[in-house]
Amino acid sequence: MKIVFLEAGTLGEDMEFDRFFGLGDVAVYGHTEPEQIGERIASADAVLVNKLPMNEETLKDAGFLKYIGVTATGTNNVDFEYTRKRGITVTNVAGYSTATVAQHTFAMVLYLMEHLRYYDNYVKSGEYMKSKSFCHMDRRFGELEGKTWGIIGLGAIGRRVASIASAFGCRVVYYSTSGKNQNDSYARVDLDTLLTQSDIVSVHAPLTEKTYHMMDYEAFCKMKSSAIFINVGRGPIVDEKGLARALKKEKISAAGLDVLEKEPMDRDCPLGKFSEDDRLLITPHIAWAGVEARTRLLEELWLNLDAYIRGEARNVCL
């Protein structure tokens, strides 16, 4: 079997791929441009891919292709109508990043809530050395205890965030974007109620037609002016022009994003104008990327492919 990694670099330079060499003839490419896909997988039986499009245009000349292993949970890059027509098996990896995404969510909230960028800069700039007091409190902040934390999307990550928020003493409410999640441990509310009541709103939902631009300017206007908004779900859930406008008009207190509508960040992204503003924190899609999570991902990727080779179905996307 010929196996091709098209985007190995997205898993990190510190990851080892040796184990895959026991499954067949393996080619590892750190990065692949869309126009290079056809040539690189022309004779491949299996391709391992993260974000590159897997559709008729990119796969039409891959006559031997029988398997696509997506190195992530989301499969928006796969044209399933085409892969089913071709009889190509598609698998993905789920559950590997729950702990690290939840951790990143709280890192963002606490960074914004306690104005850590401002206070760190205050000390490093030398201003603290000039102070006549041992304490500098120009930016006010409070406690998580007693706050209402609203969660959009109560899947595995959303439930982990809810559990940690509860341990901090927060009241947790949630909105189910699919309408299917029912968890009696927390109050299920409609979206408007969640937005108006919550001190922190965090998004952990998948991208669907229903969630696309769910968080637009009107949605942000329903939130408390003191509220913090976090998106570690999918970038297009947020209308970035709407968020930029909401921040400018102080409709919300702060926002933390690990995902954007276009990644890498587009030069015309309206949020780029907030580069000196400590009310906005943007990280480059790393919430999932703790070393333990990436190690689990690679293990799951190997197990999926090994199962396929042995004729077993494991994490197959139907």
C-alpha cells in the first residue's frame, strides 16, 4: 500500500511518523499546495490530510485511491458525495483534543478577564519600578465565582468546559445548536437567553448552515457590555465585521478567538485593526495542539488506517 501524508507539518515538527512505515510505502510531505495534490497522490492507495480539499477536482486522477484519513475531527474539506461515488473510505479523529481545548478556553478567559497583557506590559515597561505603591490596580477585574457562563455547543469539549466552569463556582447555561443535546446537569436555554444572561460566552459548536455567522453584530448587542466572548469552535460561526464593530462600540468587554474565517489570517481581516487593543486576544488555531493531544491524534490516525488495512471499520465517516 502506498500511503501519502500531504500536510504532516500541521501535526508539528516534533511528531514522529516511524510507525506508519510498517503499514506500507510512505511518503511524507510537510506542506502541499492544492495544485500539487494530484501529482503527489496519483499512485496513492491512502492519503492522510488535514485541511486540503478532497473533491473531484483534486482526486479525479488518483485512480488507486481507496482511503482518506482526515487528521482532525472536522471533515468540511471532504466532498462526501464524490467519495461515496468512488467507494473511497473516509475516517476522522475525534475526542483527542477535549482536555487541551478546554484548557485553552480558560487560559483565554483569565488572560482577558484579569487584563494580564496590560499588567505584564506595565511591569516590563519599567513603570512598576517608578511606582510609590506595592500594588497597581488601574484595570479592574473580578472573580469567576458567581458569574454565569454560557456555552454554545454542549459536545465533549463543551461539557468539559462546563465542568471546569462549575468548579470555579460559575452558573452554567447552554444552547444546543443541533437541538439534540439534553444535559440535566445544566440549564438549557435559547440563544437569546444565553446571550443576555451570560458573563462569559464560549463557542464549542461545529460549523453548519445554522451556525454560520450565528454570532453577528446583532447577537453581540444582546450580550452584557461587561461580557467576554470566546470562540474555539469554528471561525465562520463569527461574523468578524460584526465582532469588530461590537468591540469598537463597546457592546462587549473583550473577545478571545482561536479560529478565524480565513486561516492563516487574511490581511483584510477587520480584527487586524485591534493589534494594540488588549480587549482582543487571537491565537493561531492552537487550542487543539497540546503535545499530548497531537500524540493521541497520531495514534488514532494509525489505528484507523491499520484497521482499514485489516478490513475493519474504525471511525468511518458515513
